[in-house]
Amino acid sequence: MKLRVLFVVLLGLLLPTAWAGAAHAAAATVTNGTQFSDTAGNPVQAHGGGVLKVGSYYYWFGENRNSDGTFKYVSVYRSTDLSTWVHDNDVLTQSSASELAVANIERPKVIYNSTTGTYVLWMHWENGSDYGQARVAVAESSTVDGDYTYQGSFRPLGYDSRDMTVFRDDDGTAYLISATSVNADLNVYQLTADYLGVDHLVQTLWAGSYREAPAMFKRNGVYFLLTSGATGWAPNQQKYATATSVAGTWSSLSNVGDSTGYASQAAYVLPVQGSSTTSYLYLGDRWAGAWGGSVNSSNYVWLPLTFASNTSISMSYYGSISVDTATGAVAGLTSGYNNLIARHSGKCGDVAGASTANNAAVIQYTCSGGTNQQWRLQNLNNGYYQIVARHSEKCADVTSASTTAGAAVIQYTCGSGTNQQWQLSSTGGYYTLVSRNSGLCLDVTSASTADHAAFDQYTCSGATNQQWSLPAV
């Protein structure tokens, strides 16, 4: 009896521990339109980067720049859940090679060569003062997060090369995809067996189309290539194409996401393979250069891709997503949009006629659920926000950048102007929105409660027609 009791007691002590070890961890949440922070509380600086899974860890490599925008590090962060990031190492630094002392390094990507047992880092290299060099650069390491040995920079087969990525196929063949002909064309090259050089040009895609920011992935035997247009820091319509082999005939380009990629540009598409499914996660940068900020103040946008067929993808915006690396499930959680409701009238901020045109008036109207009454508060990481209309992806703006009380509020293509930047202040459960450009408050003209009453900016008074609730939709 004593032995049986002892066994039961021991079993009761041991089993919960064993079960806890095997228990399925809760899915993690990723909040979009933010910088992301590491476990030390610092912003994650991994812009234009890519992710490589080794063992149970995901390693995220990306750009970490100096305040003047030049190269500082290629930094790597590690995570098991794609939400909690540890700053692991700065794998390449200004002291790694003489031509990195002053340089621009963009879009770093790492692939593993199982034959040589090395991790190979490819990136876009420039001299730090202009974009006339247009080279790729290569480095390698025997460990994924160790210090990488710089191998130099070159133009692949003599072609200029700017935005780029690398892709390793299931059979170990690796490819470089890069914008060439001053971004007009996109070249696909096969790499050498050691992944340190270019073997030959496979083909040129969509000559004269000006596509950049390539991201390639493979699903169910179909290759997908996602790209953006070449419009500098300004976001634009992203497109994709498919093929049944890298060297094969690629489809024509099709749109994905909205007309601005939800104000982001693709850096990478990450397969999240788990026990139940494999999801595909779009990793994008919301570049701060679009509003006059530094690269290191840019935000991240991570969104699940969905597949209506084996050769089609779609992408919707979510303010936050759920990522379960154990099962592989990725799903949207919140829309990321808000109504803008005037306290005095209970009516919604609205773009007149649901227009998508520049200069369309911002008004109040009875709340209806329309996307022209839904707004994304885009954090600029400088104490201000842009207020972006969901239906048009255009910003609430003070006409002609006026500083005059009574100047009309309109929608306009989002840019870097302070007349599109607003400071949010909480007051008694409501918010005031103050124009950075003028110091005046967002206001409903004459405190009208009528539909179609115009928004303007006016001297801040604390009146209820200058107070707003921001419920999520």
C-alpha cells in the first residue's frame, strides 16, 4: 500500500510537469503599423530583411542604419513565436571590411548551403553617397547568428543591381532576383554551387515595367514572385506573378492588396510551417521616408496571404494578427481602423461622396459603416499621426497647408507635410486632434450637427465639436 501511494504521489508530481512541457503555447499577437520592440525594449532594426528558420528559432536579418541613413549593421534577431524578439547579434558591421566603413546596405537575405555547411548573406551595396555603384555584396558564416566574413561586392555578370532577394529551392538550387537597367527590368540569376557567386542569367522578367522589392516563395509546386513599383519611399500597388519553374514562363502581373500595399512595401514572404498547416506571412516595411522620417523609425506590416486557387493570392489589412508557430496558423484579429465620431453630433468623419480623389472634402455624416468613414491612425513615431481613409488610402490634410483658422480639411495623397500630421490628446474619454502645421484643432464648422457639415481647423477651445471618440470598427 505504501509503495502504491508513493507511486501515485510521484505520478501526480511528474505528470503536470511533463504535460506542461508538451502543452501547446498560446498563439502570439503581432501589432501592425508599429516598430516592434526586442526583449530589451529597443526598436527592432531589421528593415528590408528576411527570416530563416533554424531548429526551433526564426532568425530575422535586416538593415540597421546610422542616423544619416548609411550602413551601420546587418542585425539579427531570434524568436520562437515571431512576436518576442531577442537581439542576437550584429552579424556585419562597418568594421567588417573597408568598403563597409561608409556604405549603403539594403535588403539583406540569408540562405543556408547544406553542401558547404555555411550561411550565405546577400545584399545590395552602394558607396554611401549615391546609387551609382548598383552592386550586390556577399558574406558568409559557419553559424547562422555568428559574425559573417565579407566576401566583397560586384555587379552580377556586369549588370547593375539594386533591390534584390535570394531564394533557395527544394533541390538546393539558389537564385538571385534583382532589379536592373536602373530598375526598369528584373533579372533572375542562378547562383554558383557554393552560393557565393552568380553562375548564369536565367531570364529577364517584365522588361520596362519598373518593378522592385522582389520576394519569391513556393507553395504546392507553384512559384510566386511579389514585387512593388519603383516610386522611391512612397508606397504603391504591389503585384505578383506565378510560374511552375523559376526558369519557366511567368504569368502576367496581378494586383495584390490595396493601391499602396496598405502603405507598405514587401521585404519577404515567410512560410510558417506547423503541425496542422503551413501559412504564408507577408513581411512589409512601412517606410518612414514617406513622411520625412529616418529608415530606423519605419514601421512593420505583417499580413497573412490567402489563396483562392493554387495560383492566386489576396491580402487584407489587419491592425493585429495571431501567429501560432506550433500549428502554423496565421489569422487576422483586428481591422486596424476606427470611426472618428464628433462628440457634439454623434456623427462620423466621412469623405464626401466616398470620393477617392485628391481634395475631396472631409465632412460629418450619419454613421453608416462605409469604408469612407473608417480611418487608420498611422503612428509616425515622432509624436504625431497621419489619419488615413480606408477607402482611398489618402490622408486627412489641411487645404494648401494653410495655418488660418477655418481652413478646410480634405483628403490628399499621403506625404511628408506637417499639414497631414496630427497630435492626439486624451481628454475626459475623448480626443482632440491638433494640426502640427498650424497648432489648430480639428473641428466641425460652426458646431453644426447636420449631415454634410465640413471639417475645418480652428482655434482650440475645448468645445465638444473639437472632441472625438475613436471606436474600433
